[in-house]
Amino acid sequence: MKEFNFNDLQRGITLLGLGPGDPGAITLKAWEWLADVQTLYLRTKQHPTVTYLPKHLELQHFDTLYETYDDFEAVYEAIIEKILHLGMRAQVTYAVPGHPFVAEATCPEIAHRAKHAGIPVQVIDGLSFLEPTWRALGVDPFPEIALIDALELSMRQTPGFPPSVPALIGQIYDRNVAAEVKLTLMESYPDEHPVFFVHGAGTDAEVVEEIPLHAIDKSAHIGLLSSLYLPVLSANASFEAFQEVIARLRAPEGCPWDREQTHLSLRPFLLEEAYETLDALDREDMDDLEEELGDLLLQILLHAQIAAEEGDFNIHNVIEGITNKLIRRHPHVFSGVDTNGVEGVIRNWEEIKAEERMSEAVGEKNGILDGVPLVLPALLQAEQIVERVGRVGFQGLSVLGTLDSIKEKLLLLENSRAMEKQNILGELLLGLASMAHRFGVDAEASLREALNRFRSRFGNLEAEVLADGKKLLDFSAEELALKWEQKSTNDEEPAV
């Protein structure tokens, strides 16, 4: 391919990297180019190398734009448009700290737009802040590392990268940004997690500061050339690490038992783990809940891994699907749609779901009640059905949940024939589920809690009897009832 001399062009844009700050780090090609140009446009003059640039250069900088506009996006857009405008008519050289394509918002966009506008572009590479940062830390970024922009991170609720890999967070240029970054990181990392602040990497003012995470916004060295190195929290603390373990278990050289499992064979374990998680919630045992959520997540990953092996879908399809669904169903959070409180959110939710059902193919879950699994326990089904039909304004089940209706069903139950009792009792239970919904009570949880109270009290009663050297069968029904009443009174809780 024939090379051309960029100097011979009548118009064009040169994107030039000034290196990390030490003038000795500017490339020979950059020095040679700067020797031949008359005017140099700088994104910022706040860079140590600027002082050492050739004296003949007429320097034009964009620092005043940072005070003119309210956000960086507007500043960058103004710079981009200016450089493109100049490059359309003549040759222009635009210089930025470090490398033009590393942690630099303007240069990639200038190159992209110039290509579509037919403006020639050349890039003169520069040493980025990354190389001297690795040297200052004494670490090799391979085999893996996360590179994060501090401003992007500060706008997140969670870090967005796995804690099983180290991370370098660039452009922490003041204490306010450091404070926002700290709050986001502490959603996943402990307050005392040791981190390393690197200030002025590649300059004479270079400082490496070891500091606990909670204190990063107190550093006295924070400036325009500050970045934060975040060591690994734990090799096994990420979703990706867990996914690899599951894949290894299912691999040819993995566990024989795990390899034999299918979607159908795992069904009882999924149900068991879900109920054990509910039990931990009912007992408000956070240590147990932590473990049970892990067991439940194991079942989800196993099903996703089996599906991936069979070519159906993988865990990333699952995550993408539920993420898209949540974003789509929460336009008041992600799209700025205005809703009127909780009632407005629910109404909007139902409208979105109705649109989704209309767009789904025949035979898919396109009815309001089709999303209620038939395998759920009957009381849980009742709760969900009452909730769903109520959202669209259907009041038929609400009537069943009134006190008058329940009294009526109790009388009918008492005076009905044996063959009718099951139907009446079903209506009564459905009415109780509807009443619970009206009161804002979780019927399923209420019943579980009542059963747990009964199991605990009955177990204590049985233990007391056994401690006396007797058995429950040694007592009459009346004697057991008296003991139960005394036990309930002593426990100072309502008798069941």
C-alpha cells in the first residue's frame, strides 16, 4: 500500500498524545511533528508536559469551556465540533494528555465523525497513564483487569465489575468524585478494603499511597492525574467465578453426580431450596439466609448450564431477558415517565404487561393468570390470582373476602351435605386469601408463621412431658387441652 505524506494534505486532523506528564516520555514522532506545526490545540493546558513544548508553538486551549458548560458531555461536544470545523478547512493538530485513544472522550469521536465527513485523520501515539501506573504499582495487568472511568462509576449504584479481578479507576480528579466512587465501591467492598492511590504517574510528582477504601476522599494528593488501584476482594466472590465452578462440575472431567442431572431430575431440589430460603426468611436468620440464597443460586446456574449444553439458552440470555424486562416495565425509573405514586406504577405495569401479551404468539403465556404456575401451593396460587385480577379492576374475588361473605360460607359449611363441603370450604379459603390481600397481609407467610409457632409450642409441650418420664399418649384429650392452654398462657402468645 502506497504511503502518503500527511504534510502534503491541504486539510486534515492530527490527534497527538502528549504522554503521562514527563516530557521525556513524548515520542520522537510527536516531537518531530510539533517542530513543524505553528499552532497546537490543547484539550487542556493543565498538563506538566505543556511547559516543555517547543516555544514557537501558538497554543490554543479549551480550558475555558469547562467553566462555560454544566457537564463534561457539553464541553467535549464543543471541542469535537471545533476541531472538525478546523480540520474541514485546513490542517489542525489537536493534543491531549496520555494517548489519544486511552481514557480520552474527544479523540475517538473526532476520528469517527471525520471518517464519515471525509476528513483525513492521523494519530500520533503517546504513552498513556497506564504504563507508568503499572510500573509504579509493580503489577502486570495481565491476565485480567477492569479499567473503569471514575465519572461513569460515580453514577452507578453498584460497581459493575466482578470483585474477583483487580480494577484500575482513572480520572479521580477531586475529592467530590472520590467520595462518589467510594460510596459505589462500598456496595461490594468492605470499608477497610486496602486500595492504592497513584498520583501523577509518570511525572516527577508521582506518589503511590496505600489507603483504606473509606478514606480515599480524604487523600491530600488528589489531582488531575490521580487513579485508584483496587486489589481483588476474593477469587471466588464473583458471579463469573461461580459460573466457572458450575461449568467445571458439568464438564467431562467433572462430578459424575452433577453430570447425570437433568432439568427434570433437579426439580425437587429447586423446590426444596426455595422452601428452605423461605424458612430462613421466616426465622429472620440472616446467616442461614445467606447460605440458602447460595443454594438457590446453585440450582439456577445448574439449569442454565444444562440449557447451554443442550443449545437452548445460556445464563447470559437469562440475565439479558430479565434485565430488559425490568427496564421495560419500569419506564418511570429508566425512561423518565411520570407516574402518580404506587397506584400509578401498578396501573402502568399492567398496561405494559397487556401490551406484551398482545405481542406474544398464540400458545405463549398471554393471559393475566397464565403467569401463575399451577405447581404452586394452592394458597400461594390464590394470593397471586387475587392480586392479579385486582390490578385490572375485577372485584369478584374482593366480594368473597368480605366479613359477611365469610360468615355466610361458614354457616353454609356447617349446614351443608358432606359432598358439598369441599366446594364451600374452597370458596371460604379463597375468600380468606382475598381478605388477607385487602388487609395487606401475606396469607402464605401468615400460615407458615402460625405453623412454626404451633410446632415450637407443641415441641416444647412434648419435651416437658418426656422430661417427666411420660408420653403424650398417657394423657386424655382433656388433660392435653389443659396443658396446652397453660403452655400458651405461659408463653404469653395467642393460643393456636
